[in-house]
Amino acid sequence: MMLLHYLKFFLFHGIGLQALASLVAGGYWISLGLLAVLVIYIAGDALCGDDTTTPEFRHPAILTVQLWMALPLLCLIVFASVWSFSSKDVAGFGALITELTGYDAISARDATPFLHHISGVVLTGLMIGIIGTITGHELTHRTWDPVSMLIGRWLLAFSFDTIFSIEHVYGHHRYVSTTEDPATAPRGRNVYHHVVASTVKGNASAWNIERRRLRRKGHSALSWRNAVIRGHLMSALLVATAFAMGGVGAMVYFVACALWGKALLEIVNYMEHYGMVRHPETPVQPRHSWNTNKRISSWTMFNLTRHSHHHAQGEVPYQDLKPFPDSPMMISGYLTTIVVAMIPPLWHKLMTPKVLEWDEKYASSAERVLASHANATSGIPALMKHANQ
């Protein structure tokens, strides 16, 4: 039984390999691969219930190496995706697939309609988010481990978001659920506004954090020591690689995948903290984040779902996070909630009662004052009715 608890965290490799096979097969297989991922997460979370187990892992190194394996997997997926849009058989990749399997991958690629390439962008962006950003998030919290930090930043480079390793760890975790946090969406904001606002303010915050760090050490912000600059150069190298694989078209294709991957991160930030308030002098507690324990999301996203414990104790490795079933709960699992968040009327209809319940059940007296002001300025009639109550 204990073996299952190790193996469940390897499921994301299976999802990644399925996406890889779909991209290589080309044509309608790309869209079917995207559909399969959506079904696995949305239907899986709906049917498989919650995972509230808290096993003790005696060999955590296995789970760390498993995280490191995300980088070669993501590199292969993104390479195959850009190759699928290129007119060249880069590195003889298609010929190798044909030789090994007998499947004419080059002909299938060349016959792929543009509509399925759009599916390829969506599928690749999802993989950048699931395999890249989520794993990078876990690894860059391990600030004491240079190997994990390096691999994590490269994973984040695929979504142009290496600044996440700075802003998230040193900014977001400090200011979460306050007005100082770019990633915490105020009540009434729609997700599309949040993606832009959080991206711009998050980059500015990361630059300021890094500038202050370098100033304390007596260095200029405009130098190779600046992790923000180095991180953007890492992403630029990936863009240049895509250009080398297939010219401007392949480069634009990769940029679209990367930006969609980045947008996914901000959508996740939106749904993890939407409407939360916290007095700045109050320590971060499990009640200051939306949580979920849906089984498929938990197993394939390294317990990112146990977000309440993560924010209460950010240094705890993912396998040791507790489910906190009494914490404020999201609408459902992660991909389901992402879909709902992208439909603002549906999001506000479902989340407004949850936000009001949070005010009543979880907020301190000082936070109820902040919540009342947030309700008054939300622009949501059902929330505004509860202002000053």
C-alpha cells in the first residue's frame, strides 16, 4: 500500500507522455489528446472524491528526483510541439519516430489542419503549467537546494516566469491575502483583469525585491547577479531555440504556448486567493487560502491542492502537506475550477456565497472590517448588500 503513495505522484509523467504521443501523432490526435487531459482532470475529480491520506514517506529523495525528472519530460514535450508546427524535421526527430514505430509522423504532421495546431497550443500550455510551473513552484521553495532551484527556474522559464521564484517565495508568501499582494484578487475582479494586473505587478515586485537584495550586498541591479535579468535571458534562449527549429512561425507558436502557460499560473493564483482578506499583522493561517482535496488534482499536481497548509508552512515538502478538510474549499479540483474562473458570471455566482461564508465562519473581527470594505467596493450586488453589516 505504501508503494501506491509513491507511485501516485508519478501519474503526472503518464499524463505528460500521453500529451507527447498526441503531439507526435499529429492531426486529430492532438485534439483528442487535449480532450483526454480535460476528461482525466474534470471527470476524474468529479468521480474519484477526495484524498485526505497523510502517509509518512521514509524515502523522500525518490520524490525529489521525480520532481527533477519533470525538466527532461517538459523539454521533450515542448520540442515535439514546436516540431509539430515546423516545416523541418529538426534533428531527424520525425524520421526517428517512423523508424522506431513504423508511423509516418512527418506526413501526419504536414497534413495537420490549423485547428488542431490551436489544440496543440492549448495542450502544450497545459503541460507547461502542470509539469513546468507546478513542479517549478515546489522546487523553487527549496531555497537551500541549488540543484532544485536551478531545475525549478528552468521549468519556470518555459512560461516566461522565472520571476516567480523571487516574487512568490519572498513576496506572495509574505503578503498573501492583503492588498500588498499582486496575486490576491480583490472581490469583484474578473480573471482576465487579474491575469494582466498580477503579471505586471508581480514582475515589478520581483524586480524591487531583487534590487533591494543586491543593494544590501553592494551590487548594482543592472548586472549579471540580478536573477530577474538572468531568468528572462533563460526564457529568451528558449524563444531563440524555437526560432532555430522553424523560423518566425515556430517562434510565435512557442510564445503562444508559453503565454498560455503563464496565464494558467495567474488563473490559479486567482482561484486560490480570490476575495480573501487578512490583517497585515495577523500571521498567515490555513483559513487565508482556498483549499481542495480532490484526488486526481492532488495526485498529479504534487498536493498543490493542499494550499491552506502550504501557505501556513511554505517550507513543508509537498508530500508532507496535510489536507485541512475544515479549511475554505474551492469549487472543485483545479482544472474544473480553472474552467469556471474563465466564465466570470458563473464564477461570481458560485464564489459569492463562499466568500460570504468565509466572512462569517473564518474571518477574525479585524478581518470582518476589511471584508466589509471589500464587499462595498466589489461591484457585486450580493456582496455589497453585506457591506457594513
